[in-house]
Amino acid sequence: MKMSRLAAFSSSLLLGAVLALTGAATATAAPSALAVDYVALGDSYSSGVGSGSYDSGSGSCKRSAKAYPALWAAANAPSSFAFAACSGARTGDVKSGQLGSLNASTDLVSISIGGNDAGFADVMTTCVLQSEATCLNRIATARGYVDSTLPGNLDSVYSAIRAKAPSARVVVLGYPRFYKIGGSCAVGLSDKVRSAINDAADYLNAATAKRAADHGFAYADVAGRFTGHEICSGSAWLHSVNWLDIGESYHPTAAGQSGGYLPALDAAA
């Protein structure tokens, strides 16, 4: 296992002090002891859908240079960075197609996953296009899935991550609440519907946090960081429904990635 960053930093300070006292210090900088091998997994919230600046080589995965994993890598200069997150990914997709970069040397893993399993895209389509009653029924179905099936899916992918990266710190990031409640909003959804959608996001986050904790992973909440920046807030870090680019709907903007997700990873990494 690699030396922790804090321990490495303390050791470098001690070494510097010893060299100075013995007259052995030189002008040559010591090699960095803070090297980190970082792998970013997950769905569109991790790939950066909605933030633009997509890597053309990532195709439909739509990995963005403005997504929080790329921003963290740019700021911290890890010794290696594998960006595997992909738009539309479910837990099964992570297991089958995103774990190849994990190994015994991996120090840090980040992941957001579960929203697609629970059908959140279909929830939002239903709520925007259909009646309030139909919307609320669809939300109830999604919550039932979170109770009955999602925990097992999360356990499976988390266990697979730990098996391939036994020494890594794994940070599981949650999802924001979508709407500010109260006042007028161009989306046209009632406060009852908006509250139900927000509550469903909280419900998904709570289930995800519980599974992460049971696997010894860190959970990074982003809902609090997006408070005041929800859709209808006047300073939104989330796209509302976008009929010209439907895939960007209900995803973080570049500001949501840098102001919401990146600080959450920083705090937990």
C-alpha cells in the first residue's frame, strides 16, 4: 500500500529537517511523495454531461474536461488518471465495462451510480409530460426499486471495486435535489411534484450512503452544496428540460461540476 498523503508530507518535512541539521541538504528537489493513482467511474453526473467541452474520443459516454474528475486531476496532478465514467451507465455497466483500470496500486476511486438503475430519466420525462398523478405514481415506483433492488446492485458493484482495488480510498458521490420549492418556475411543475422529486433524490442518496458506509467507502453529499442553485432558483447549477438537447436536461452545468461536485470530492478524497 502506498504511503498516505498526510504521512508522506510529514515524512518529507522530517527528512528536510534532518538534512538541514546535518548539512546534507541540496538544491535538488526531492521526488514527490504525494503521487496518487486515480480512477473515476460512474454515470453521466461523473462523466460531465451538461458541462460541455466533451472529449470527442469518448463518444456517447460524453466525458467532459469540465467534469469534477477531470478538474480534480488537473488541480492535483495524480501520477495516473483513468476517466471511465460514461453517460447512461448503470451498476451493471460499471462492472462490465469500467473496472479495467483498477488494480492493487489504485489509491483513489470516485463514483456516482444508481440514478439510472432507479429510472430517474424516465421519472423526469413522466413528470414533465404527463399528469401530476401519473408523475407521483412513477416516483413511488422508483422509490420501491430503491428499497427492493438497488441495494443489492450497489453491493455488487462496490464489492467488485474493492476486489480489484483493495487499498483504494473509494468516494461515492450522491445527487443534488433538482428544484427550489415555492415561487414561479418556467418548468411549470407544481410544488407538490417538485417536492416529491426532491424527496426521491434524498431517498436515493440515503440508500446509496448506507451501502457505501457498509462497504467502508466515503460518501460525499452534494445536495447541500447545490442548495440555492437548484432549478428555479435564479442561479441554477442544473439544466432544466432542454428540448434542443434532451440529454443535458437535469444534469449539472459546468458551474455545478466545479462548485458542487469538485469540492465534495476534495473534502472526501
